[in-house]
Amino acid sequence: MSGRPDAARREAEQKLEIRKRMREIEQSILMRAPEHDLEPSLDRIAAVMELLGDPQHAFPVIHVTGTNGKTSTTRMIERMLREMGLSTGRFTSPHLHNIRERIALNGNPIDAEKFIAAFEDVIPFIDLVDARSAAAGEPQMTYFEVLVAIAYAAFADAPIDVAVVEVGMGGSWDATNVVRAKVAVVTPIALDHERFLGSSVESIATEKGGIFKAGALVVSSAQDPAVAEILIGLAHEVGSSPAFEGNEFGILSRVVAVGGQQLAIRGLGGIYEDLFLPLHGPHQGHNAALALAAVEAFVGGGEHRLDIDVIRAGLAGATSPGRLEVVRRSPTVLVDAAHNPAGVLALREALEDSFNFAKIVGVVAILEDKDVVRMLEILEPVLDDIVVTRTTSPRAISPERLGELATEIYGEGRVSVVGNLPDALDKAAGMADEGGFGGGVLATGSITTAAEVRMLLGVTSG
């Protein structure tokens, strides 16, 4: 009997040591250049990969780029592949609560021990590349580049049958782009991250098309004609004929259902009917059609209809935390990570499509470098009142300035300014309840907004 307390104590000590090591690793990664202040180049990540023996070539890849919908589409693709019995790796960004959410094995965030092991494998080579860069007067590996290196090392070590990888920003020089993807996926392209990607959709499309590799199959959502023309040209350069939603595949029917929507989709290889998707909004229906086409392209080159039961189960099991997600009832609180005008427009359309609140109050916190005015304008028709605030992000626009901008659009009587998110959420919930039964709260404006409201309401899984 005496051995049991000793074993329990050793286990507790081991867990404590793992948590301590994870904190140390996270802190060391956070000290690097952040995601919003990156250094466009593949040289550093390519050098680390080469020193590691190019683990990113140990598994086939489906590579997902675009402006909005990347994470949801990536998660749907991975879920359907897993339903087929394939072992999967999934890389998405940013995370909501825990850095390990970005790297998933078979649908679950990588556990701390495996994350630590992958970090220990790659850090000597990262240090070597950092030293070379310093000697040449160049920047060291960034936060995002280090996470990509950890992900690819972890995927190779697992091992996995396929990785579904979401681009961080752009495409051609994004750190994820050291892979040779078998399938390239493009979600809707719009203006965002203009400092790095350019101020026109054409320049952004050119950058994002940089993930197309020789022999890859390219599938894309419906795009503006100018964007489509660029993507077609880039695909032809690598020997691919792209398939576009609305041409080679698309939604045949869509009906709002309890808890989501019912879809019929024409895929690349056949018709798929009676598909339930537990996500809200027309945009998620389009993401599902794109994800299905990507899976068809990967599994059979897009030439064969897949098992309908597998596809049904895969989509029915799809999740996308922080994307028009109900995180509380009485009053209903929705969170959405929309952080640019195109994303906010999709959010508005989804609200109008899938919800019927007697009154809805917005809790809005936005980052200063975003198109704040346009985002507020798009939300105005669907919000009865708006509570503007800020998150803990140092990039957040001040509530006072956000309030001034909102007042110009909504008028004084509809705008409340609250200095912190917890108090703003409480105020909005009270205002929603004032309308009686059927009021709701929508928290949006950034990924940080969605994450912090989820945490305040006790929802921390991602």
C-alpha cells in the first residue's frame, strides 16, 4: 500500500515539471518577433528544415490559404479525412487559449510532452540558424516560424498519414510554405494585412497563389473575376487546372436547421445530399463545399464520389470554436472572431440568416490596425445597441476612440463605452435582458475578443 502514495507523488511532481517546462518554452517563443510583425522570408525556416532532414516532406499535405474561412475550412477537411480512418496532423493559427491548439494530432491539441519533445528536437537547429542570422546582421527566427518548425517535426515523429496546414499570412513567403502540397486550397480573398500583402486584391491573390506547387491540384472558393484570373494563371504555371466553386463544384441546396444547416453539395466527383453541418451561416456552407472538394482532390484526384456516410459523419462532427459560437444561454452570448470587413460581412449575413433575436447588443473590441470604421458600419444594421471596449491586446484601439467612431455611425443613444471587457460583457448582458425574453449578445471584432469572452464564460476548449 505504501507504494501508491509514492507513485501518486511522483506523478504529481512529473506533471508539475511538465507545466513548468511548457511555461519556459512558451516564454522563450513569445520573446521572438510576433505574428503581426513578421520578417517575410523562407530562408530561415528552410534552413532549419534542411538541418532537421526536411521532416515536412515525410507526409502529404493539403495547404489552405485565403483571407477568411481558413481555419474553419482546415478543420472540416481534417475532420472528414479522420472519418476515413486516416491519421492526421492539423496546423492552424492563431490559437484561442493555448499555444498547443495550433498543432493537432488526430483532432486533439498536441499534448504537452510531445510539444516539449518536438521543441527539444528543433531548438538546437533554430539556435544555429539564429546565430548565422545574427552574424549576417539579419533577424532571428520569428514566433510563427518556430511554431511551424515544431509542428512539422511533431507530424513527422507521430507519424501521420496527412497534414492539413493553414497558412499564417499570405502564401509564397509564409513559413508553412516549405511543404510540397498535394492539394492547394484557396478560401475567399479580400483585403487584409495590407502592410505585408499589398493594397489590392490582385496583389494579395498573387501572394496567396504562391503556395501552388508543381503537380498540385488547386481548389478555390468563388472569387472576384480579377482574383480568379490571377489564380488560374498561377495554377497553369505549375501545371494545374484549378477547380472553382460555382463552376466545378458548389452548393445545390441549403436550409437553416436547428443547430446548424442542411446541405446538398455537388462535389468534384458526385452529388452529396442530406449533409448536416453544425455551424451557422451561408459562409460556413460554402466552406463545407470547398472542404469537400479538397478532400475529393486529395483522395481520388477529384474523379470519384466518396462514401456518403463518411462525408456525412465528417461534416456532422465539424467544429470551429470562436466562429459564431454560442457560449452561453439566458441571454444567448455569441462570439465570432471576425477581424476584417469581409469577415464582419459574413458574420452579419449569418446573423440575419440563422438567428432571430428580439434584441441584440454588440460587444465590440477591435485592433487599431484594422479598418475599424468599415467594420462598425457593416455591423450597424444588425445591432440594436453597441458596447465598445478593449481586450488585453496591446494592439487594441482605445475604447474612447472606438466610442467616438461608433457614435458617428450609430448615434449617441446606441453607444456605450466601457473600459474593460468583463464589465462590457456584463453591461451588454443586462441590456439584452432589458428587452425581455429573446435578447442576445454578440462579442466580436478580433480573435482576441472571441477568446477572452469565451474564457470569461468558462469555455476554454479549442
